Amino acid sequence: MSTMQEVAKKAGVSKATVSRVLSGKGYVSEATKEQVFKAIAETGYRPNLLARNLATNKSECIGFVVTNTLYQGSYFNEILSQAAQKLESHGRQLVLVDGKHSAAEEQEAIQFLLDLRCDAIIIYPRFLTVDAMDLIIDKYKQPIMVVNRKLRKNHSHCIFCDHQGSSYHATQYLIERGHQNIAFITGSLDSPTAIERLSGYKAALAASSLPVQDELIVQGKWTPTSGALAVELLLDSNVPFSAIIASNDDMAIGAIKKLDEVGMKVPENISIIGFDNIPIAPFLRPPLSSIKDPVSGMINEVINRLISMLDGGYLSKENIFQSELIIRDSVSNGPFFNSMENKSSVENAQ
């Protein structure tokens, strides 16, 4: 492996001059730069990236911290794909680091990226609290953006989806279609997203003066298996229900399979709505109704904001993103739909 000294010798300049050319610091004539770059090409010299980053205080890399329990599924595939493509268009490299299984490990992952001299960092937190992330943003000069959390202090450093509002809307839609006994399969309740979606469901029931039935709320773990198990528990409770909202599409798919195994058809017997609108959702039998988060728009906003922080420019204040409820064949009218239509007709006539 060639060294900087060999490059300097071949170019007929000092080692310090080669260093100035590589770091971009200090004056070097264009002719000398050409000599140095030609020598680099001929010798095959590759500068030490960490040393270069230390010298220039710039890496052209953006770090992304995501805990490994979130890697699976189409939702995070879309997030990472969008982030990589967007950064490539800006001439920057994406560096993915595992946040592992605790707040301390998420913070270690952030520090690892800072030690690599990443120009900026994106965090999709699972364990770090909002207060902890505000402190991290205040502590470091590198721009840091937080995805899927609403910060109390650094509002321009976060973007998030209205998970509560989208769940409220889905529940309200089912109620309007004549469903009053609606089951809900939560995600893991150590997830703020799962808690917000459950909260939206409860709020929609309350707004329609419908009771929250604890027997119709079952905790899942984001997997198809847990969705199937949730349906078993719902059926064992002997509490009637005509619709299910699952906190992601994977659990909805597991739920549909279990319902089919026990002879209950979707949507003839049970209507179902999921979250995430995974690519296979329209191709299921029946096609799955789902709530789609605006992943592309969110990631574009995150990266645009980081680039603005790094290079200067307009810094958007658009923090909250709305999801879209996509209705397909997995939803039909509930048992109270005709009576609700009749009531509406009478009220309109009056």
C-alpha cells in the first residue's frame, strides 16, 4: 500500500503539500494540485478516511441510528431506501448504525457516528426519551434530526406522523360503516407509536359514545404470528366484534389467516384495517385496507432540513405529517349500518 510520502516524492512536492491538497486547506496552485492528483492515481494511494475527516472536519456522510428490532418489514425498508437515494442525490453517503436494545446503546451509537465525524445524524429512536434527545441535540454542534418523535424543545430538529389522528380516523370510518364492537391489536406497548395508535382508537370510541371494551384490546408484537394469536384471544373472550384494527399490516395478515382457519371470512364476517400499506397489501385476498404513512415526504423533509443546517438555506417548520387511509375490499358495512342510514335519513328529512 502506497503512502503519502511516496505520493509526495512522485509529485515532486513536500508531504505537507499533499496534505494541503487532500484537506483543501491552505493555498496550493492549480498546477501543483494536478501533479499531486496525478501522483495519487499512479501510486494508487488511498488516504485514511478517519484521518482525512479529522483534518477537514467533514466526511460527506450522514449517520442513521435505528435499533435492530426495527429492521424487519417494509416500513423500515422504505425509510432506509428513501434515505439512501435522497442522500446519494446530494452526493453524501448513508452510514447505518445499530441502536441495539436500550437507551444507553442508542446513545453509544450516536457517539460512534460523532466519533466517525459524520456531518449530521438521523435518529429513529426506540428507547431514548424526548428529554434525552433534546439534551443530545443541545450538546453537539453536528445537526441531528429525530424521526417519529415530537420534541419538547428542539422543534426544528424533529418530524413525526400523527399516529393518534390516523388511528382515530380509521376507527371513526368503521363506526360510520356500522361497526360498534371494534377490536384493536396493539403493537409492542414499549413503542410510542403503538401507544399513540391505541390512544386514537379509544378517543374515536369515546367521541361516538361507544364503550372501550378491554376484552377487545389485545397486545401484539408487530408480527403475523402475534396477529394470529390476538385473534385466538379475541375469540376466546366470547365478546362479539365485527371489525379489527391491527397496528401494522403484518399483524393484520396474521389475523386474516387465523380468521380463515376458524371459518370466519373477511370482510363478510369481520372487517379489518392495518397500518403501513405494505407493497403486498393490494394483492392479498381480500386486498387489505391500510393506513399509509408519508414515508417519502418525511425522509425528504429530514434530509432537506439537515442539508439546510449544513449548507445554509431555508429551514422548514413542517413537523407533523398526516397519513392516508386506503380502503380496499377487507372492509364492508357493519351490523348497525342500515339503522345508522335510516337515522341519518330521518334527521335529514327533519
